[in-house]
Amino acid sequence: MKIKLKKAITHKGQEIYTLDMPLEELTGNDLIEVEKQLMQSGEVPIVTDFNRIYLINIAAKAAHIPVEILKFAGAKDFTRITNEVRNFLTLSDSDEDDQADNQPKLPEVYSDE
């Protein structure tokens, strides 16, 4: 997943205008690692899937960028990033299928030929 940022962030001397977060490549172990890191730092989220600290840490892990960089993203970009991660983690495949099923369908055309 790629997110076009409204305001560039700087990492290693380069400005980043598009954040590449291949969330689908994350594993359960990645999520556990982030939770462990947060617990060790004393930042223990009660409900991880809706906690911005947890979500931005997951985004950083997926993007291979230090979380400190993403924490300084503009407020709108930060919110969009965390919302995208939350949606990825909480929407089930059936939710996505349901959304696709709700799209208008074209009538079927039959031919006698």
C-alpha cells in the first residue's frame, strides 16, 4: 500500500512524498514484536487495533522507517497512515468482499446465437 503524503517527511536526508507500506507482507510475529517493544517502553495500549501508538509502530515496521520519523508526519498524514493500518488489520476479507458485492452490477446480456 502506498500513501501520498500531503507534507513530505525527511528520512536519511531525503524527503519522502509517498510512503510505501506493504502491510500484506507483515506477519503475526511482526505484530507481536511491536507489542513487546511497546510494553518494554512502558507504552502499553489497552486495545491495540485502535491505539495510534501501536498503529504508527506497525506502519513504521511495514515501511522500514524508524517510528520517530513517522511521528513527525503532518497531523492529516499521521491520521491517514494510522487509519489505513487499522483498516488493514480490522477489516476481514469478508468485509472487503461485502463492499465489492455492494457495487452496482451491470445487467447480464444473453444472446440466442
